[in-house]
Amino acid sequence: MEGETVIFQPVLNVFLLVLLFAPIAVLAVLALVKAPTTGSGTRAGARALWAMRLVMLLACFVMLLRPGIPGGTTQTLATDTDVVLVVDTTASIVAEDWGDGEPRLDGVRADVQAIVDEYPGARFALITFDASADVRMPLTTDTTSLMSSLEVLRPEVTSRSRGSSIGIAAEQLHETLANAAANSEDRSRMVFYFGDGEQTALSPPESFEDSAAFTDAGAVFGYGTAEGGPMKLTSGSFDPAEGEGYIEYQGSNALSVIDEANLQTIAGELGVEYQHRTADSEPTLPDAPSTTVAYSDSGEVGNVIELYWIAALLMAALLGVELARATMLVARLRTLRVGSRSAARAGSGSTSEGGAA
């Protein structure tokens, strides 16, 4: 690391860190100076103990400063694109006809991951719909949070299902795209719709035509088979035992069947392509609009080799010493208590014998 410039990325403002640590450091220094003077061994031990605590405090301070050294510059793909994902969370999204009897939601998650990998640097928003539509995640570049949201995503509770419309997210999608266009006119927008096309509401599905003007590219992905797949009961709980059994209709398992005609209608309204998705194929993803893709050099702060772990290791080692010392003191106190109780019992026995004599 010779010749490298150290970079600090403190988790809090440096002045605030100083205010937090300075009083504790002063108390530790005073304790070090006023170490007990009864016996050279005791004084040396006390000073060593407080010196160790000062080092631990300094290590914690350095760790919160997050020191590092530049790791060099790299070329990364920056995509000035907003990608809105519209995901079906009705009971049919867990119908087990994806791959070898897996729920369709597994296919949705895999395809979203492929989209995230295809458009690095893009901003992503997540809209889900069942009986109502919700913006689960506004536009963000935090793809880790996006995938985490999908991992914990559960369909609507079966007992509360009253039918749903495949177009109920049309208004939420239009608002999200319109706001994105108003705030960032130079960015392009892509829409990906994930569903099976089953319209279980009595009313006709809402149209996505209003969103077409804000959509530069995207796709509608269809999940399911013509034969259909059974759907597990969902309770809203993460306990697998509460989700046992399947939705039944007239004494047998109800089957969810894909409606590709409805999905193709949605694709036409948005002005994008429709794809029927299967587990043995990869999604065909459109190119991001050519004007929005560019390579840029990442900054120094974004490519830092973190060094705070060195201070963290030192802290862990010193805390280990403190814990070992505390354990020894507790064991010693227990030994002294046992000894004093034994002495007291012996003394009481001697007194009794003297009285009897």
C-alpha cells in the first residue's frame, strides 16, 4: 500500500463522532492516570487494562471513519433508463405449472433477475396487483432491495380473494411513468408486465393505452399453461404449515389456465411485444434505447478497498480479552463465596461444640 492515499468515508459527520467519543476518551485517560497505587503489580495491571480500553475506543473510532485506499477506476455501463415492473400477485401466480411443478412466481423472480442483469445502472420500480394495485418500490437503483422484495413477495390471502382484474394496475403504472417523465425528461422508460391473463373480476379489464405514450420499450411476459396448474392455499403467513392444501372447486383442485389473448391485448395497448415464458427458455429482452446507454468511469470513492475491517478485528480481539477477564473474575468471586460459607459453617460448628462443653 506504499504511496497510496487513504480515503475516509465516515458513517457520521466527523465532528459528531468526535463529540461522541471525546468524553469517553477523557474518562478513560483519567482512569489510566489515577490507577491504584497499592502494589506495583496492581498498578501496572490497572494501567494495562485502561490502556487496552483506550486502544479499543480508538479502534472503534477508526472503524466508524471507514478508511480505505483507491481501488482504481473501472468502466461501468450506465443506463439512463427507468424500468417499471408490474407483477401479478393474485392466487394464480403460485399455480404449479412452471418447470417441474413449481409456482409461476419462481419464473417471475428468475425473469426479473435477468432484466436487472440486462440493464445495469437503470432505475427500477415495482408495482404489484391483485384485488388492488400498490407501488411496492418507487424508482431506485437499489436492485438488492428489489430482489429482496420479490423473494418475500406472497400472493393475496385466499380467504380474502373476491376476484381481480388484470388491468387494475393501469392507473398506478400511468402515474409512475408520467411522474418519471416529468422529473427526468432525458431518461427513457421501459415497462415489463408479468401475469397469466386470467380475468376473474366481472367487469372488463382496464386499458393500459394511457401508458403507451410514456413507454419506449418493454414486454409482456405470460406464465402458465393451457392445461392449467393447481394453486396452494395462501394464508399470508410465512409458516409453511398454514399454507397446506390447495384451492378446490366442486370437490377437486381448481386449475389456473393462462389466457394469452388477454396478455396480447395488454401488449398491444402498451406497444410492446408479448412472450409466453417457460422454464426451459431465457426471456428475449429488448435493447435499452440507444441514446440512453453509455460507458462512464466510476469515481474514486466508488472503487475503494475498505480497511475498516482491520480495526474491527482489533476490537474483536480486545473484547475477547475483556470477556475472558470478566469470566475469571466471576469464577474467582464464586470460589470466594464458597470458601466464606464453608468457613462460616465451620465456625458455627465450633461454637456449638464449645457451648455444649
